[in-house]
Amino acid sequence: MDTDFRLFPDQASTVAGQIDALYFFLIALSTFFTILIAGLIVYFAIKYRRGSSADRQQGDRSTLAMELSWIFIPMVISMVIFIWGTNLYFETARPPANAMEVKVVGKQWMWKFKHPQGNREINMLHVPVGQPVKLHMISEDVIHSMFIPAFRVKADVLPGNLMRNSYTQLWFEATKAGEYHLFCAEYCGTNHSGMVGSVIVMEPADYEQWLSGGTRGDPPEVAGRKLFEQLRCDSCHLGGGESSRGPALEGVFGSNVPLASGESVLADRDYLRRSIINPAADVVAGYQNTSMPSFQGQISEEGLIDLVAYIESLSKK
Ligand code: CUA
């Protein structure tokens, strides 16, 4: 039997303490009103029981003070919850600019991770302590959910065909070295309960050592460039300018792309991914989608992440 059962997981990230504080505040508030209401029910039930000599005269039912108090007290309490919760939500939803990005692909029933240096791992995620880490995530099949209780973070991981935008993210900054559970928190089939793993938080020097000790693949943008050349994307998409058959991709990422339909669209990662698997979805103004084949089903989600990372890197120079 597991003897170190605890009601609460470790607090091992920068937001964990704040999330717990809000949680305990809500629990305390609910407990206070539950006890108050239950107590009054019992008190009045006894006081006005049949045969008691309590005063049953109806007093003044509505006073201004009473009206104001039950308008303003609940309003103040709701606003405290709203402002506190919203602030915390934005803090957990917005990764810091210096976050190290790990690419994540979920599938039935495992988690695949790729570090910026090219190291890959499955169901294990090594991260340095004191460094914001952003997980850039997508699923190969059904909806999964990345949940790391000790960090108090959780986000759904969506399959690419579900909607227009499929990439999701979450971020954390671990504060304590150690090993923490990682779960899939969305029922995803027979072995959902086995889709678990560990986050291993290491001192920065140990992390560096771990990085150099593992089998290192290509960093995402390098793997992406190789795939780009292998798929012959470069024959239409690079450096051609006006004469090119497809739009040049330098500087595209992050820009507003005018479309043939007259609309324009922000060239984010979801747009780039969509344009690879379904080139007809958003045809760029001045081009006709006659020659680019769909790569739907031909490139893995890891491959798409790499390709997008490469196209993104073309805008960073
Ligand atoms: Cu993946 Cu549950």
C-alpha cells in the first residue's frame, strides 16, 4: 500500500502557492456560508418549533440597510473572486517571453517531448529548476489533456482535425528539484489510465549534463529545414519572389497575409500548419492553388511542428 498518501500534491511551481491560496479561500468562503445557513436553519427550527413561546409578530420586512447589505456584500465577495481569479488566470495563461519551449505530441497512449536542443523523450520530461518552460502541444489522434498536479497546471491537447486552431500551450516554472507525476486528464480510450509519466526537475547544471548525455536529434528548426528540402517545398517557396509558383516564406511568420478571398489572416503556427495540410483553405492573394498538393496524412505532427519551426525561423533573421 502506498503509505505516503497526501491530500495535496507538492507545491513545486511559481503559481502553485497562489492557486492553492485562491482554492482555500473559496473553500473557506463556502464553508462559512454553509455553516451559517445550516446553523440558522437549526436555530430557527428550534426557536419557532410548535408550542414554543417565541414572538411570531411580523417585523419590518424590508429596510434600506438590509437591501443595501444584501446587494453590496455579495457583490464585493463576487468581485474579489473575479479579480483574484482573473489575474491568476492571465498569469498562468501567458508564458514569459524567456520561456524555453518544449514541443509535445500526445497520442494514444503516450506523451512525446522534444527539447529545443533536439533531445527527445517519451513519458518523461526533464526540465531545469527556476526556468520558465512552455509546452507547445498537439495530439495525433483524440483529445488528451496535460496535467501536472505539483505545478497546478492543466491544458487540453487537441487533435489537428478538430478545429481551425489546434495548437495549445501551457507553461510553468518549477521551483523545487524532484520527480513529479504527469497525467493525461481527459478520457482517451482503453489505456487512458496508462498515459502517465514523470516530470523530472533538475538543477540547471544537471539539466545541461542530461541534455549532452542523451541521444540528441536535430533541433526543431533544423529538422524542419531538412524535411522542407526533402519534400521539395523549396522548389516553389523560397527566394523566388514574383516568378515563384508559391509565396516566399521569409518574413511570413507573424505577418498579416492577404488572401485571395479579400480577407487577411495572421500567419501564426496554426495558419502555417493548416496551409501545409490543406493548401486550399487560405489561398494567398495573387496565387492560385493549382500546384501545391495537400500533405494531409503524409507528415506526422512532429514533422509539421518541425516544418512550422523552420518557417518561423525564417522570420527571426
Ligand atoms: Cu490521453 Cu487520456
